[in-house]
Amino acid sequence: MAKLWAKNYDLDATMEAFTVGKDYILDMELVEADVLGNLAQTAMLEKIGIVSKDERAAAKKALLEILKEYGGGAFRIERSDEDVHTAVENAVTAKAGDVGKKIHTARSRNDQVIVDTRIYTRDRLIEIMDVALKMAAALLDFAEKNKDVPYPGRTHTQVAMPSSIGLWAGAFAEALLDDYLLLQLAYELNNQNPLGSAASYGVSVPIDREYTTKLLGFAKPVNNVLYANNSRGKFEQTIIFACSQVMLDLAKLANDTILFAIPEFGYFKLPAKYCPGSSIMPQKKNPCQLELTRSKAATVTAALLEVMMIGKGLYSGYNRDLQDSKEPLLKSLAITRDSLIVNRMIVETLEVDPKAAKKGFTPDIFAADVALRMATDQGIPFRDAYKQVGLNLDALKAQDPVANIKSKTHIGAPGNLGLDRARTTLKSFAEKLASEAKRVEDVKRALLKD
């Protein structure tokens, strides 16, 4: 198959293998995006008179056939193709003739790579935002169900003050809602059309970048053609950063859940159907998914650093280094989506043992509350009350932990979790996301319509 850059020589086989890397494997994820980009490009070329109506129809027929073959597992990208762009263009040429050789007019593989990545990433971010909201909803339901179940809150990993399972779960729900805002920002940055920037410097053909922007459903074109290429790597960093924040919150959630489920704590009971066993110890039911969540958070954070270092100090314009930013991006998107799905399944089936959660309460956990009461009820300066209680811990008496957490009624405290406020925010996010997801699907249908 002809390479897009082919002239009058062949590349050394060892050099070819090194430069192609995993692109021909990774790009199987980008076939639909490449087809969509080609459909928009061909439509634009017809609009400006580069291809005829019949040629566009032939190219579209070929592209739709490629997409169907891809869906059925028949379309493959070989190492000799180098990437999805070459494989698709050669397939269109084989199916439709010379129009396949025309569709690259006024386009570089550089902007083709970026547009494919952004179309693909747009879809994956919509999926991630959707499952993030579902995870937040599951945590809010869990918080509501267990809002009056007390357990010992900790600082420095030591017993600190009375807390509740509801407060714990609500904290992670709100964390994910904040993470959603980061994902939304990443989505907005990504939702810009680089097509037409070519090799970073524009072309001497009157292409219509606004038209391809509309066809592909991007919010706007990247105005400056040099920035379109310079933004590659920068946008990936932003996207992976947003994913890393989701993963770090999931890792903390996983860590707490593992701790609370060990027999010595026993607050939680993990569903057996989600817990693989041991090859030697018959009694074991292991929280493997939670442990892997922790490790995968490290993988995504490492991917962020990887892409940051790839982009560090590059000259303006395209540099081949950026090829290696693709795998960390695709990997991070997949890990984040799958981790949200798996952890939601666990939260939705997690059992709480209220008796076990109460067992950790000893009189000294109420020390701060006693000092505060002395300060407010008796008018003793808080620092004096603090010292008095601290020097007489043995005199502290046990309190009803449920009554204690219910007595704390300021905004966000265990007795006033504000779950309704969080649900209102979640509902607003979900409605806007559903609207955007429908818009994107409508764009695809319009491009793919026979």
C-alpha cells in the first residue's frame, strides 16, 4: 500500500518499524473519527470546486463501506500503512478511484491526526462525564441511606471526631462534581476544529474552515493555524490532568473502602461476586478492583507527566515527538471510564454494618465536642477549655454517637449534609451533558447519512 509521503525511495525497514511504533495498532480506535473527518473534508472540497458532486458521492460511499467493514472486524491497519490516515485513504482510492487521491488536498497528516484525536476524545469525554455523574449519584444515594450511621472520623490516621458514613460518601460525591468541572473545561478546549491548519502554516487554496467546523460539530475552529499544531500535547495534558483528578479521588475512595472492609474494622462488606479469591487460601475474598484502582490512578498520573515531558521544549510547528502523546491519552481515557464504571458497581452493592461502625467510639473521641460545649455553654475561653479537657481525658464519658452527629447542623456537617444541593448541581450537569451528547450524535448522523 502506498504511503502518503511516498516518492522515489523506500524507508529502511528498521527505521520504519521504529518510527511507526504502535500507531497502526492504536489507530484502530480512530477509524470512525478518521472517516468522519474525511467526510467533512470531501464535502468542503466539493464546496470549493476541488472535487465534483459525483466524486464526493463515490468517496462517501467508499468511506461508509470502510466504516461498515470496521464495525464487522474486516478493516485492518497494517504496519505497512503506518497509520489510520494512510489505510483509509488507500482504501478509498481502491474503492472509488482518483477521488481517493484528491481528498488530502490542502490537508496535512498533522491536522488530520489532531482532528481525529479530537473527535475521538470528544466522544470519550462525554462517556467519562456521564459515568462520573452516575458515580456521583450512586454516592449520594449511599450517603442518604447511611447518613445517620456514625463511625470514627480520623486525622493523621488516628481517631479524631465523630463522623458518619453519609458524610464520607457525600465528600466523594462532591469531589466528583468538582472533577466534572475539570472534565468540562477539558471538553471545551478539545472542542475546537484544527482541520485546515495543514503543516502549521495554512495553504494557498481558499478552503472553508468554518464549513468543516460546522459539519464536524466543533464549537469553533482553532483560529491560528500554527497554534492548532502547537496545541497538540497541551490539550492532551489538560485532558489527562482532568482524568488524573478523577482517578486520584477514586483511589482515595478505594483506599478507604479497603480499610473499612477489613475484619478489624468491618464497617463495610464487599459483594463476594466482585472479589476474586486466592490460589492457596480458601477463605480469601480479595478487593482486587479497588487495589487496581489505586495502581491505575498512578498510571494516569504517570501518563500526564509523560505527555508534559514530551511537549517540553519543542519548537513551534509539528514535531514527531508528539506521536508518542497519543497512547498516554487513549490509555488515560479508557482507564478513567472503566474505573468509574467498576467503582460505581461496588458502591451500589456495598453493605454497611452500623454496629461495627459504632464499635470504634471511645469517650476520648468526644473531647473536642466537650471543649466546645464548655466554651459556648459555660463561657470558658476555648483555649482554657481545650487544656482542661486535654488534661482530664480519663474523666470523659461516652456519648450517643448518633445524637452527636445529628447535633452538627451547619452547612455540610454530618447533621446537614446538603445532599439536595449536590443533587441539584448533578441534575444541572446531567441535563446539559445529555443535550451536548445528543447534538454530537446528530452531527454524526448527518455526516453518515446516505
